[in-house]
Amino acid sequence: MRIAELDTPALLVDLDALAGNLSRVASYAKEHGFRLRPHTKTHKTPEIGRMQLDAGAVGLTVAKVGEAEAMAPAQSPDLLLAYPVWGQRKLERLMAVARQTQVTVSLDSLEVAQALSDAARQAGLTIGVLVEENVGMDRTGLAPGASLVSLARQVQGLPGLNLLGLHFYPGHIWPPHADYDAQFARSGALLAQACDDFRKAGLPLEIVSGGSTPTLFRSHEMKDLNELRPGTYVFNDCDMVASGFCGWEHCAAAVLVTVVSTPRPGFAIVDGGTKTFSSETVPDAAGTSWGRIVEDPAVKFYMKNEEHGYLDLREASLDVKIGDRLRIIPNHICVTVNLHEKMYGIRGDAVEQVFTVAARGKLQ
Amino acid sequence: MRIAELDTPALLVDLDALAGNLSRVASYAKEHGFRLRPHTKTHKTPEIGRMQLDAGAVGLTVAKVGEAEAMAPAQSPDLLLAYPVWGQRKLERLMAVARQTQVTVSLDSLEVAQALSDAARQAGLTIGVLVEENVGMDRTGLAPGASLVSLARQVQGLPGLNLLGLHFYPGHIWPPHADYDAQFARSGALLAQACDDFRKAGLPLEIVSGGSTPTLFRSHEMKDLNELRPGTYVFNDCDMVASGFCGWEHCAAAVLVTVVSTPRPGFAIVDGGTKTFSSETVPDAAGTSWGRIVEDPAVKFYMKNEEHGYLDLREASLDVKIGDRLRIIPNHICVTVNLHEKMYGIRGDAVEQVFTVAARGKLQ
């Protein structure tokens, strides 16, 4: 099949760029001796999870039990549920997953640990646990100190659980920010503090798991860190380019759209809006941008409704007519993928692979 | 089944509130003699489309051919595709729909009209056409004047098409804006101008179709308007309350979430973020809000990531612990529904009906 035969909107994945992205991060992890356990929330597709494993990942990360279930065909030897799972039905489903593969859960409360222990014990299974530290994101996770150590000790005492170490997510550190270096140093210091506490308390640090995509290539500056869980790096997006993590050539995913209206000179409407891209914006030099037009980045994607994308071509050299097709790199690829049933793996003009986004909408 | 048995996040629909919303708008339409052709993009569910028809709608509106296909079980006698459909495959699929029900398309270009005419002629069908006017939204649609009249005349000359009148969308008129009245008057004047042009040119005005939810109850102030296409009114949301269209009691849909972490005093994390609600925000008096907590609106929903909702309870009387469940009214329900596979129709504590969101993700 050729790209020209696809109907729009369609989510295209450049297979060579994808392979390059997998290799780029796997090489970094290998060079610095990191375990790589990529977060599959970006692609939600077992075939791509398998590619990550084949490129050297030791396991995969998911946020929801439904994502873990959908990832089964990847045959990962190991899954991290990087989320405080709660509820009897979810725990039962998680135990079914854990019968097929080693499962680890990150958590920040005794309540979640206790319920997980009960489920593991009843199932006759052992579930790995990472206790989550807050290194400045102020989301889930406990600040370093007595509460964190105490939770880890309590986890050690619960049957069916195997405490493996620490988990954190430095998603608040965003390189373009003026205080990026200071934030990075502060998070590193908080992590070092918790690790020191763990060592003093005789608690395991077999796994110290962190790493988001924007900060990824500085991971070796973080003492004690030994596992990376990047998600977005498989495809990248406008956010990742803005963060300095990658260039446009590393953006492997783009939405193919069609011009459906040219109602006024200099303006065009395409057949993708917030239901195709989601509604995250990126502030750029020229104002707020809703995505980057591959064919001519001077075209301004200045507004979206649910099914309409608004383009301003007045400062662009590109001219368009109804029926023309454009590729648009989303601002945030993770939420875009979640809106699509299929992704089309391309090389040149050929569609070589059709991916079903198996974990799309798996909210539970 | 009881609500307590549902896993979270789960999208709840209060069936009584839904019925009240359907009746409220149907009564207004009847009182003022409007045709009501509701936009199904909000619920994407044929059962609810059927309820709209049973409440007095003359037909249904969709934005995509895939939505039209998914709406088939509603057995609507009439469908409006309120979108400039383009592409051979989409047109073939639309003709298959048109063999089952009367189809009308709104469009703003000769290119789209010509391709639609070719498809209709080949299929031996007649497709209704509304020519789209721009009444200030600056999206699709032509300004009133010679181009609009000329397009309508050309449509009249194309085989397989039946020009029925005018289409517009006043989605730019948002009651909280300071110039709401002026915007409304300006759009009304633009519509009147196009209608006068049509009359002078002997063009049909059998259907003059407009109306978005926020402006709905002022539709009778718009001369010549005879058809309404509201979408959001079935469920309503924080946006609609902010616009003054309705009260909180008219918000029929809410997402049931679970508290999964209480990492710091005064803060909690729930198991729904941008992949559960989408990322539209509503500016409110206290800052930007990401949704309204039904149990205690003083709880501030101040931030979202993909699977995390951040609550600030410091100024609320509500206290929460891990495992507690809350209902959150989304800012924009149309994009929220599109993220869910199912909706749960409730009365009191009982789940009385499970809806499959059949048109979820039907982007093409």
C-alpha cells in the first residue's frame, strides 16, 4: 500500500526514524550501564514494545493494568506498573498478568502496598515493589525522610512483596526553563538523600528507576540512578524538540491531514482538530502553536476545534488547494496516539506495517 | 449493577438529567417552530441519538462519515454531514449511508460540491446540500456576497445534488465575552444578508441551519433561522455552565475517579488525567480549573498529566483517603466522551444502561 491510498486523518510512523530513536537511547543506556525499561504509554502498541526489547530494553513500563494486558503480545520478560494500582478487580487482573511475566509496582502508600500484598499472597505470587520518591514533581511520591524509609520497611514486612528499591519521575524538569540546571541539581540531591537513607537503613537499591525523555541524556549525572523509563523518545514531538532532547529529524510520527476548505485567501482548514491531535499547545516565538507543518514550518497551525485544524499560510511560501495533504507533527505525541485506532508504519512512500493501537483508551 | 461495582475511571451519565436536557431543548425548538437536528459528536452513541429522535429531533448531525456509519442503529430518517467531505473512499462510504437514509452535506467550495455530485450521480442518489456561510467564526464558510451566491447557483446546476439552503456555525459567540451581544447581532446581520441575497437570487431557503449550544436559547432572535444543531446540550459541562447556558444540575455526565495517592497534606492524586478528560481548561475566578469536583467544588482540580489528576483540598471541607471515589464534571464533555469506550447510564446508585461509544475515534 502507498501513503497516497490512506484516508485521512492518519497517524504515520516513519519506521527508519523510529528505529533510529530506539537505537539512540539504547546506546546511551548501554554506554552508561543503565537498565532501560521504556514506558509504553507513548505508543500503546505491543509490536513497538517488542522492538524496544529487541533493541536492548530489559522490560517495559505501563501506567494501567489494561496497558499491561494489551502489551502481552510483546512477550516482555518483565513489566513495571508505574502507578499506584487500586481496587480488587484491577489487582485480580494484575495477578493474571503476573502469572505470565515478572511484575513490579511503584507505590507511595501503605494502603496500596497492603492491598497488593493481599492479592499477591492469595495468588501465590511475588510482586516487586519500588517505593516512589518525590524529587520535586509534587505528584505521587513521598519526600525523602522518615516516611519514605518507614514505608519501605513496611513493604519489606508484607508477604508477597519484594522490595527492590526506589522510583521517581522528574517530569517537572523541563530544559527550556531558566532554572533547568538548578532543578536538575535539586532533584539529584533529593534522590541522593533518599538513597543514603536507604543504605543506612539496610534497604535494597537493586533498582533506582527514573528518567523522563527531556532529561534523559543527563541521566548519568544522577548518582545512584540505574534504570531509565523514557516514553516519548520512540516518536518524539514538538515538545521534545522544544526541550532540546532531539531535532525535527527525530520526530518519527506525524498526522497526515487533508485540506478540506480554503475559505479565505491565506487560510486553510484541515480535517484534524482536537479529536485527532488532542489540545496541548506549545508556546513558540510566533505565538501559540498547535503543531508543526512538515511541508512548510512557516505555515502557522494557530487554532483547533474538534474536527477542524486552522492554518494561516500568509507568511508561508506553501500554497494549498482543497484535497492537498499535509503532515503535522503533534505537540504531544502520547495523547495523540491515544486518539487513533491505527498507526501506519512508512518507509518513503510505502506503508509497510499497520499497527493497531491495542492499549488505546485502556483507562483502567 | 451498582456504581460501587464499576472500576474507575468510568464515565457516568445521569439518565434523568440526560432526559431533562433532551426535553428542555426539544421544548424550546417546538415552542419556536425550529427543526432540531442535534449534533451527535458529543455522545457518539446511537442509543442516545435515538433518544434525541424520540424527543422530537427531525434528524441527526455528524462531522465524519465514520460517525454517520456508527449512528446507523439510531435509524435516523435523516443525517446531516456538517463537514466538507473529501476523498473517493469517504464519498463511497457516504453513498452507502445515503442508500439507507436521506443525507445532506454542508460545504463551502465547488471542488467539494463537484466531487459529491460525481459520487451521487454514479450511485444514482440525490444528496441534499447546504452552502456554508461564515457568520464570524472564520473557520469554514464563505462570507455573504457574490461568492456565496455563486457557489449556491453552481450547486443547483450539479446533477445528484439538491440545494436546500444555508448552513452556519456561530461557535465564536461565547456569552461570557464582554461583546457577546454585539457578536450575536453581527452574526444575525450577516445571516440576514445572506438570506436576502438568496431570496433575491431565487435560491432556496428551505433549511437555514445554525445554532451551537451556548447561544441556543437566543436562536429565536435570529431572523430566517429555522434549524438548530446543538451538540453539547445532551450532557453539558463546565464550559456550558460558564457560558450561562445551564446550571450544574443540567450536567448529566461526570467521570468517576479514585484517589490513588495522598502524598502530602492537603493534596490528592486521582486516577484520571488528560487521557481520561482531555486537556481543555476553564479559566475561573480561582485560577485555571481542570474540572469540577461534584462532592465538593471547593476542591481545586489544578493540574493533569496523562493518567494523574492533581487535587488541592486545602480550602475544601472534604477530606479524602486512598480508595475514595469522586465525580468530576469535565470542562469539555465532547472530547472527554471520545476518550471512553463505555458510558454508564445511572439512576441513583444503580447502573441501568451501559452505552458503547460506537463513534469513538471515528476520525475518517
